[in-house]
Amino acid sequence: MGGAGDVGGVGGIGCMSVGGVRGVVGLGGVCVGGGRKRRVVDIGWYICYIGIDVNTEPLGLEKEKNNDCLHNPIVLQRADPWVLKVDGEYWFTASDPEYDKIAIRHASTINDLQKAPETVVWRKHESGVCSKYIWAPELHRVNGAWYIYFAGAEHEFEPNGMPTHRMFVLENTDDDPTTDNWVEKGQIVTPMDSFSLDATTEVIDGVQYLVWAQKDYDIPGNSNLYIAPMANPWTLAADPVMLTKPEYDWECIDFLVNEGPAFLFHDDKIFITYSASGTGVPYAVGLLTADRGSDLMDPKSWTKSPVPVFKTCAENGQYGPGHNSFTKSEDDSEDLMIYHARNYTEIKGDPLFDPNRHARVGVVRWNEDGTPDFGVPEPDNLWTPVTTDVLPPDGGPKAGTPAVELAAEA
């Protein structure tokens, strides 16, 4: 995080303490549109600047037009958020806090996702495979059909704490993915029969690839990332190769984890973000980079950032951000990062059963060298719960209320 010297520059990022300036928690939003970003937020004794725009219009008098300000959180109590934009509509799914179902909601704006009706499209089995802990669904559109990739377990955790998940696929050939015509295509079979989860997919230069997290019993830790081409949306076409394993200190806090991969494209580069360490405060996002046109099945085609690219920002009250996806702004001019984070650090009991990992949004800025700059997690400017009670899908009556209104009422 930068200091006051970053504020005036194009694309400056900083969280700086301002003595004598008393801010109001939760003012502002993430403004996008027209290829520009402008962000000024007062939060307590801090002012956070994200992507200050230097206006080059004549005399500097023209104001930015048609900006859409995004507010956080975008959906309460939805971890591992996935947003897919199709024909101008945002389709949202995520881990349900009760881990027993997969639901989809959609809206024409990201700000409207919280109040959008949620349709349950699949429920866990009563027993056997996929009967426990349904995690991290992703909705994809491949060759005109809809697919949901998710992880489910048959058994409780192993005595050593290792989950027992495997990866599965659902298919729907209707135009509308909220219909009840989802068909189970079965488990994604991998050469290793071990804990696996967080499958994501992209079609790149005519080849569909799957990237996922999996336990290798010959490698210390919970999970590494693997990639393989696909014969169809539920079958691998070749043996996978490992892209990354937990090796840096920041990837090995509480647990040795690489998980939650997501593709991002810009110019001639292919990026994969992933999340590392335990799901509390240490949880952070890493980055892999490859050249477009390179052999994506060759680990040497990928470079790995030695430092996290997105992590906890205590100044903004955001802890353990990660397990993200990417989408576009309404006018398609900006890349948006959809991620989860908590806004407190004191977690009672198992973090898995604390439901308050809320889905949030940030703007991806691009450096001159073509690399992404994810900035810092944005502060909340909408109401969030103060208990661990599971909320209804719409978040309840206070969902969407600006924090400043609640502060004024207090």
C-alpha cells in the first residue's frame, strides 16, 4: 500500500492515515465505466484511493459520465463466488452457507444480484457421493450448453482433517440455466483418486482446459493446482500436469494450500489466479502467467509470482480475500474481480461454519507492462450482519442498506 505520494498519479493505490480528517464509514463505491476508474472512500480515520483518474478533458471541467458505482458486499454470505456474464446478464452462483445445494441468481447489474431471486437447481444426495459439503460451484457456457462444476463429499473429513471431496459436473442444454433440466454427468475422473475440488474451465484456441486443486500424497500439503485438456466438458483428454504447489511462506500459513483457480485474459497474456493458505486472515491470492499461444501443458510456460497479489487489508476491514472469479463491467470496458472476504478476524469455532464470507467486487487495473493490478480489498459500504445466523437468500430487510444510513440511525 502506498502513501500520499501515490494519490496524485494515474492508477495510484493507497491506504493512508489522515490525521485530523474524520471520515464516515462506507461512503462511496467502486466506479467503473468508459474505460476509467475513480474511487474515493472515507472509512474511519482513513481515506482509501483506488485508481484516481486524471481527467485530461479541456480545462479539466468535464466530469466522468455514465459511471456505474459498485457497492460491497454484492451478495451476503456467499463464499467462493462465481459470476458469468452472458449477453449482458450477470449469472451468479457460490457456496451456500449450509453446503447442501447449488443455486443460481441473475441480474442485469452486479448491484442488483443481492435482491435477485435465487433458484435452487440441484440439491445434495441423501447418501453416498455428493451427500456432504457441496463446495464452490461454477457456472460455465460451453458449446451452447450450461455446465456447473462443483465439489462434493461422500464422507466426513478424514481423522487428519483432510476433506474427502471429488469433482462433479452438471449439464443443462436449455437456454435458461435456472430450469430444472440439470443432468448429472458424473465425477471428473483424474489419475489420482484423492481429495480434489475447485474445477474451473476455459476454451482457449479451440481447446477446452480444466484447472483444479488436488491432493498428491507424495507432496506435503492439502492441494496443488493441475491442468489438463478435455475430451468433453466432463472428461479429461490427457494426463494432467502440475502448475503450482504451496512453496512460499505466504502459501503455507495454517494449511499448505493452492486452490480456487480462475482464468483472466489480457492482450497476449493468460493469467490464472489462485488462493493459498488457510481460509482465515492469511488467505491470499497468487498469480500464474503464460503467453498466449504457448504450450499451456508445459509447466515451463508458466511463471509464478513469489508474492501474493491480493491479500488482507486491515485498514479497510477486509480479511482473507480470495477464491475469486472474473467478469466484465456493464459496458465491457473494465475487468472486475469477484471474491469473498470477511470483515472481522474473531472466528468462533471452525471457520468453515462461519457463514460471513461475503461476495465482493473490485476493479482490475492494468499496468503498463500488461500485468494486472488488483489493488486492495474495498471497504464495505453496505450493511453486513454482526451474528453468524444464516440469512435468507435476499439477505433480509437490512441487505443493501448503505452503511452511512445505519450509522446515522445509531
